[in-house]
Amino acid sequence: NAGVTQTPKFQVLKTGQSMTLQCAQDMNHEYMSWYRQDPGMGLRLIHYSVGAGITDQGEVPNGYNVSRSTTEDFPLRLLSAAPSQTSVYFCASNNREITEAFFGQGTRLTVV
Amino acid sequence: AQSVAQPEDQVNVAEGNPLTVKCTYSVSGNPYLFWYVQYPNRGLQFLLKYITGDNLVKGSYGFEAEFNKSQTSFHLKKPSALVSDSALYFCAVRDDGSGGYQKVTFGTGTKLQVIP
């Protein structure tokens, strides 16, 4: 099993550009989440999904959109990138039986 | 609102010595508590969890953690540190809830440096 796969690993964007961070899991997990990791702030929840077609906002959702058309995929869209979105982004998955989360390897995003 | 505090940004310990990484939490219901480890340029990896039962939880790589309800703490411990344990450690908490998705709150992380 590949687990949770994120692409790309690194990305540089110009302010105002849009892009999609991809996340896929092959464990048939119900729940998927996106976090951002910033120095001194730990991980903060951006958006999450409890199943295909169902998404909800986390702690810091502004500037990001998500969708969940399949169980496997949970892409994160940056609508108009801002320097404040420079961060490391992690996707995670789990389900109600497996309480701990499985994380992808992260996407390091720099907005200039 | 739930919260997690990791009071130490960095912990230094000599190889072979015991290590402790501290974590305290606040949650309205019964806590589910987790420890994760992050190696450089990698995602978080699950180490151990407390949901119910024995207050001393054993996990991967020889780590263990002690749940203390009265002190609302969940400190991570290892009897003998290895240089390879050097990494960033995150404590996390969620409410037990009534089933379904429960949001998890992460601490700010503690960098563990094991000195040869």
C-alpha cells in the first residue's frame, strides 16, 4: 500500500496564481483532512471531509477550497495565492475505527 | 474548546539517558490523546495513543506515555535515548465524541535533540 500520497512535494507560486495540491489515499478511509504547518504554530486544520461529497471547514479555511468526489482523492485548491499561504501542507486520512491519522509526506509551498 | 500545550520548544538529552517530552491538554469530554513524530522533510508518523484503559501506553520504537487525568498530562517517555530519536514530536488531543469525525488539536511541537 502507498498510504497517503501528496503531489507536488515542492511548489513556488507568484502572488495571485492558483493551484491545486493533490492528495490520494488507498486505505479506503472515510475521513480526510488538510493541515498547514507553520513554525511555532503546530498543525492547523484547513478543511476536512467525512466521506465522498461531504466537506467542512476547519480552523483556517479562508483562501482554500476542497472537494471530495471519490473516497480516494481530496484535492486542496488555492484560489489566489498570497504570501501568507507560504507553508508546509499535509494531507491525512483515518476512519472511525482507526483513530490515529496517516499523513502524507507534505507539500512545501512558497508564495512570492 | 480543546487545546494542547507543549511547554518546551526543545529538549536536549544525552544518548543513553532517559527522556521526557511534556504535554498537557484541555478537552471537554474524555480525551483521546496521541503522540506523533516528524523526521526532517517527512510527514508525521503515529507513535502511540491513549483512548481508555491502562494509564501507561506503550508505542513504537520503545516510546511510552503516561496518562494522568488529575494533572491533564500525557508525557512521552523513553528509558534510553538514541541519536536516531532526534526529531520533532507532536502531542495531539480530540474529544471522544459520539462517534464520527472529531477534530484533532495539535501542540506546537517539541524538538528532541539526542547528543552522542
